[in-house]
Amino acid sequence: MQAAHVDHAGDKGMSTKVSDRFAIPLCAGHHNRQHTRGWATFERECLGGKSAVAMSEAYWNAWPGRHQWEEENGW
């Protein structure tokens, strides 16, 4: 599994990727496909039209260590 960072999620700086908060797990093949095809096409073709941003938020909210991490990192 690889972390696919959903760069259109919002907290991206210049020449940086978004934080892990906006990532979804993908196998290497799908991660490569996402980079090759772009997010809009990938969401349509591989996620059944679901939003990668919404998926990343669901993963983030389900993570048991989220509250502690947010406190320690000032979120």
C-alpha cells in the first residue's frame, strides 16, 4: 500500500504535497494510474465517482490516533 496524497484537498504549499491527513491508501498499480490519469479521471474510473477528498476525510476520522496526533501538532 502507498499513500496517495489528494493534492486538491487544500493544505498544499508551493512545491509541497498535502499532509497525510489528505491521503488514501492505494496499491502501487492504482497509485501509478492516479498519477498518470489525474484525480478527476481516477475518481470516475476507479472510485466509482466517489470523491477522493471525502475518502481521505473518512480515513482520517477513523484513525484511532487522530486526536492525540492533532493535539501534539496543533490542529
